[in-house]
Amino acid sequence: MIIYTVPNCIRCRRTANRHMGQQHLDYLKQYRKVTYTNLLTSGKLNTYLADINRQAQERFERLIEGLKQAQGITEQLKEENAFRRVKTSVISHKRFKLL
């Protein structure tokens, strides 16, 4: 039986979504210079990027929930296999350090 684990790392999720806002900012600067300038001069750039981050967070959460449901992952299953996940994580970390 193969067990798929879903990461439960709030910090990782926030970092990934902030990254999405940063990528969009880079896109605006490179390909939509007029839009970038208008948002910047009107003082709406930070609000706009915060909205992009919020949308990315919502999409990420919907995706994770869909994956959990499709694979039948529940909190009880995660608790039952917590030791296995920690053990696998430690082994992976050691392998990574060896490389």
C-alpha cells in the first residue's frame, strides 16, 4: 500500500504564495510597464499584489483539499502514520546531506 502525505507546513504555504506575488510583480515590471507604473503611482500596487497572494493561497488550499479527498487522506490517517512520515523525512534529509 502506497501512502501519500500532504505537507502541513503553514510557513511553506505562505512563502510559496508570497513568491507568487513577487513573480507577478516581476511580470508587471517586465511586460506590463504601464500597468506597473499606474499601480505604483496610484498607491494600489501593494493592495493589488496582496490580492494576488490571497488568490494564490485560496487556490493552493482548494488544490490540497481536492488532493486529500481524491487520495482519501484524513487527519486520523495522518496521525496513524505520523511516525512513518517523520522517519521518511529524516532518512530523506540524511540522503540530501550526503549528496
